[in-house]
Amino acid sequence: MLKTVSKYSRDVSRRWRRRYSWCPEAPVDPSLKVSILPNGVRIATERRREAPLACVCLTVAAGPRYETPCTNGLTHFIEHMAFKGFQSEDKAALEEALISMGAKMTVRTTRELQVFSVIIPSVIATRAIDKLHKIVTELDLKDCEMNQERCNIDMELEDADADPKQVVFDYLHATAFQGTPLGQRVIGTSENLERFDADMVSSFMCEQYQPYKLVLSTSGDVSHDAVMSFAEPRFGGIPPQPCIEPENSINRYTGSQVIYRDDSMPFCHVAIAFEAPGYSSSKYYFMLLMKYIIGSWDRSQGGGVNNAPFVARAASTFKSCERYHAFYTAYRDVGLFGVYFVSDRLLVDEALFSIQEQFMHLCTMTHQGDLDRGINHVRLKLARKLDSVVKSSQDIGKQLMYTNRRKLLHDIDDSLCMFRVQNLKDLAMEVFYDKCPVVASVGPSETLPEYNRIRSGQWWFRV
């Protein structure tokens, strides 16, 4: 069987190997052990001998980025079907097995990744591998269960459409990456949902859930050899199909604006963003630095002029918005960096003006205090990714999927400490200065400036 798998593995195109970086490469973190099966499945383990629980994650390069307009939402549909049992184990048996093991299984789907996680006692952690393997190889697709999940997703669609923040970010992606798969919603559309059937799901999984797009990661008191002894005969037997470079994986950023005006809403929800480096970029952690310099604030915090971020001081003093937060959404090779805020209908222009002022301050007037504050925030957030086996296991899967290695915290900290104020200004100039933003708005947007005026706020005429 391994000879057959090796034969198929050699047929995988070099472009896919380069994109997913699954050629053997030593991880930077010495506590992490990584093995690559002949068919391309990557298996990574981090042993924590003091941990009573372990988390086993299966990370898949799947989501709207790998879907067509006709299949948009299918990955999210598979997320729901993962709890409906397998061909060799029905739903009741699966639920009973999880309860008897004291395990909890969760699934999360983004625009580029799907993560299946099982939290389980460390002494029986390897038993979770069998469940994760069955998800990608023998999913049970009964008509009755699929019909039930269609009803559940219909309700999710209604809830999503009623959430202004989620609608704003869906619009933001749709206008920023218009005409490309990254602009599609994770949850899909109701029209597509009605067309999904067992044949479509099986065909999609055979095409997209390829072994070289899988990363199995564990964190807890479980040895690498024990994981390999369970994972190799299961995941190693998945034969990869000859790979074809997908046309729908491209990205194209377009500076633009989309407005959904609804004067019946009490507040206007707005997001302004810019094209930014992706997760695999060397600038990723420095973009996080800028995110935490801008920070976040809401009306319950108060603080007035004592707030450190410029936008927070303006919002608290002049009451221009109810809340705001900076965001940095990083995908494989592109990202969106910006600010989301909620404002009164008559103060939207003032809130947007203070946010654009903050962007210009980063480009021209950043000082050492801002840099130090941002570095401390990044240190805290990165350290929290390692405070539990769940976060650590998911972080391992994400880093291996994008970079095929996991950086040590002290290496990241060293690079941040070497980052100077001028470097921060240069990066801000590259992202913000005289660049076309994308703007999405939902609510009473009568005072939202038109796009050309917003665009002109991204540069200063200075002597």
C-alpha cells in the first residue's frame, strides 16, 4: 500500500509542494516533533508531560477559497455533517464513544482553513485519531441527516443576516476580493444549500481533502511514537490524486466601497481596511504590532484623555463612536488590516476622520512609547496561545500549514525587540499611505463620506 501511495505522491505538482511547504523541513521549535508520511500528511506532536488532557487537531486547507460559486458553503456543510456519524459508526455510536472517552469534538471553518479538534484525556489521546480519520474518509451522508442540517444552516443564515458586524465583514471581503473566492461567505448561500447532495459532497471531499492538505497536530502528554503508530496506518493509506492547480485560488484586492443603508437601525456599523501581508510573510508579527497600537475601546471603558491609543482618546472625549477595534485578518498570501467601529448616525464622519488620523500618525509621528506598548500586547497575545493544549495544538496546525515550521516565542520576541520606530513608520507607509481602502457600512450611513473623500484622507500634503 505504501508503494502505491508513494507513486501517487510523486505525481503531486511542484507548485502544490511549494504552496503548502510539505517537503521535509526541520521545525524551529525543538519541542515539536514533525513527521511527513509518503502521501504528504504532516503529523506534529508537542509533549506536555504535566497535562492531564490532550488536544488532537486535524487542520485542512479547505474553505471558500477552494470553492466555486456553485459549491460555496460546501465546506461549512461538511462541518455540520462531521457530527452525524460515519459509514462504520452511526451518530448514536459516535456520541456514545465520545461520552465514554470523556472527549469533546469541535469544528471551525474559516475562509482558508477547517480545523477539527478533539479534547480528550492524554492516556487515550490516540483514540481520537481514528475519529478524525473517519471524518475525511467515511463520512455518513444520509438524506435525513442532510435535510436536518439544511434546516439548521438556514437558521444560521438568518442569524448571520441579523448580525450587523458579521454582515459588515462579509461585505468587506466581498468588495475587497470581488471576483475571487476569498470574497465568498463561509456559510454560503441558501440557493447553493438546496443543491447539496451526497454525490456533490463526496466528489468535493475527494477533490479537496487531499493528504498534502492535511496536518494532524497534538499537544498533551502523548508521545510522538504513539501518535505515529495510530496515524500512519490510517492517514498514510489516503492516496493523493494527481494535482491540478486550482484557478479559483487566486486573490485580487480592489479598493472600493459598499454601503447597505438602513435608517431604522440605531447605529451605523462601519469597517475600513487595507491590503496587508499574509500569514506566511515575515511582516506578520509587525502587522500584529500595529494592530495593538491602534487597540480597541468601547463606551463602558471610559478613560477619556488617559487612553493610550489616539482613536480611543478621540472617541472617549468627543463621543464620536460607541466602540471600535482594530483587526488583522491574515490569509496564506494576503490579508486585511483595518478598524471596525460603531457610531451614531450623525457622527460617522468624525469617527472615520479620527481613525484615518491614527493611520497617518503611524506613518509619520509614531514614537517609542507606542512601539513599546504594542510589543507588550503582542507578547501577551502570543503567550496566551500556549497557555492550553487546545490553543497550542491549533496554533501548531496553522503554522505548519502555512510555513511548515513553528517559531519559538523568544525568537519572535527578539525580532520584535530589534524593530525600531522608523521600521514601524516604513511599514505603515507601505500599508496605509496613499493607498486605496475598502469600506463597508451597514446602518444609517447618511454622514459617511463618499469614497473619493475617504481616499484623499490617506495622504497629507506636508512641507
